[in-house]
Amino acid sequence: MTSIPSQRHLFDIPSDLAYFNCSYNAPLLKRAGEALVEGALSKCRPWERKPNNFFEDAEAFRAAASRAFGVSADNFAVTPSASYGSSTVARILEEHLSDQDEIIVLDEAFPSNYLPWQRLGQETGAEFVVVPTPEDFGWTQAVLDRITPRTKLVAIPNCHWTNGALLDLDKIAEAARSVGSYFILEVTQSLGAKPIDIASLKPDFLISAGYKWLLCPYGLSLFYADPEWHDARPLEETWLSRADAEVFENLVQYNDQYQVGARRFEMGQKNIPSILPGGVVALEQIADWGVANIAETLEAINDSIAAILEPFGFVPVPKEVRSPNILGAGLEGGIPETLLPSLAERNVYLSRRGSSLRFAPYMHVNEDDLDRLSETLKSVFH
């Protein structure tokens, strides 16, 4: 692993602004923005858009995902959101769960990794089990303690979205498999910023929104399906996912066969020229940097932020149990309501989630940003 110097030149971020809020919304790469504009303007000349253009960017997006995350491109699908991916999985699993089963999710999970599973429980009668928040950030043991022979679905992230507290996916995956449970990963807050061995973990499905750590435009997300599920029913029946869809003159000869792999799970109109080209640029850049190197870089930045915070009384999530890309920090007595507005007035941007101040830096952060954060906190807590 190698720590990468600041890549601010690749982003359109003013020099007097410190942005530590990628868990909320990551900035686009400049090249991605240019690709989006070019793609959007291509609609002005529709006669230049050929049948192959409806498929090529999706295949390039899949190929870049394969290079970045180390599994076959055929296992990835283009989707619009994390909730679309979760809803796709919930639809598939409806016939596999009953009122004898349990569904496990985390307390204060992000809604897209809670609501579809709650609905699945309502539809099937499966008991909906919410793992309570552990006081010591020990999410792994908290989940393991809730897995029983009745557990049929474990739907978790690999770090909690509010503060970056880690879960040990290897241990949880092994426990889930030991009782015959399906294993679903919703990794919106870590995919692209923390290494994950998909091939080794073998989740049934993996879901990630694209607009955070995947640097994608809003409206583009990534969906992974293990080959075991490639024959499952998709959420929608889009003609773009049927075999021979590229032969437009034969579309009225309706094809019962789907394209290979996870493509059947894709959204209709997947190859949106004003969205998908930006995602291709983003995933190719992540693959070029290498996820392990990104994680190494962000971990060093968050270590520096933790050192800045502690003199002001903040208590960061301990390093040994936090994701490299997200730093949550609490404050005795709670986070003042005026803190975030005061920081924003001084061009320092981050989030509060639950009881934590949440820092989520990215590759654009430099020493000037850290100095601005330190000086701003001094002025606020004078």
C-alpha cells in the first residue's frame, strides 16, 4: 500500500474551502464533469447515436468495476440507487423466507438498508431483528450474538454510516453461512475507499450507491450478484437486458432470454449519456489509484484530524475499530447545534450524524485544509 499525495488538481474545489463530507456527497472529478456535459449535449444530435451506444458505456462501467474490485464484470449491474438494489434483492428473496425465519439489520442503519428488509419481513412474516447499538463500538460481536438457527438474512454494511465503526465481515459471513443465512452487503459508505474481498466473502448480493465513495454522478449505483443468483427474477423487465437487444430492427421478436450474468438486474434506460460516462471516468480513476492505496491515504488524513480534535474535548471512534475513510467523534454534552453552521461560515464542511461529528475526507484534502480546520475550531471554541 502507498499513501498518495493530494489529488486536488483533479477536482474543482476552491483553495480556500475545506471539504470533509464525502459520506454525504463526493465531489465529481473534473474529467467526469466534462464527460457528463459531453454526454448530455449528445442528445442535441440524436442521429449520431447508434444502437451500440445504448450498451457500450454500461459495459465500460462494468469493466472498470471489475478492475477496481477484483471480480468478474458479469457479476455487476447498473442501477440507479442503493434502494433499487435492496428492493431487487428483497423481491428475489420473498419466496425464500417464511414466518419461521429472522432478518438481521443494524440499529440506526441507513434507510435504504432498513426499509426494504422491513417490508420483506412484513411480506413473509419473518421476524425483523434490529441489533442494538453497542456502547463500545463492538458491532461485530453484537451481530454475532443475534445470529440464531432461525436467521435467514443478514443485511449489514462493513462500517456504520454515522461514525465509521467497523464490522468484521469475515467473522459475520462465516457465522451467517453456518446457519444457512443469506448474506447481503450494503457498502455505500466504504466501497471504493476501503478494500473488500468480494471473492472471499462471497456475499449473495452487494449494493452500493455511487454518489459517495465511488465518485459517480447522482442517479448511478453499483449492484453485485453472486453467480448463484444470475437466474433470479429482476425487479423490472427492461428490453435492454434481453439477449440480442442491440438488434433494434428485431425488437418486436420478443426474446425470452436475458443477457448473461447480472445484467438482467439493471434499470431501464441504463445507458443515460448524461450520467453513465461520468461513472466510467470515476471507476477507472479509482482502479488506477487502487482501493488499498486510497484507504491508506484517507486513514492518514483521519489520523491527523483525530489529533486536531482531541484538544477540544472530542472523543474519536478508536482507531482499531474505525473504517479508514470515516472518522466519527463525539463530544461530552453533545454536539452544539451552532457548530456546523459556524464551520460552514468559515468554509469548513462536514456532517453530524446521530451523536457524532462525521469527517469523511477524500483525495483532494491537503495540509491547508487541515490547518483551516484547526484554526476554525480554535475560533469556535475560544
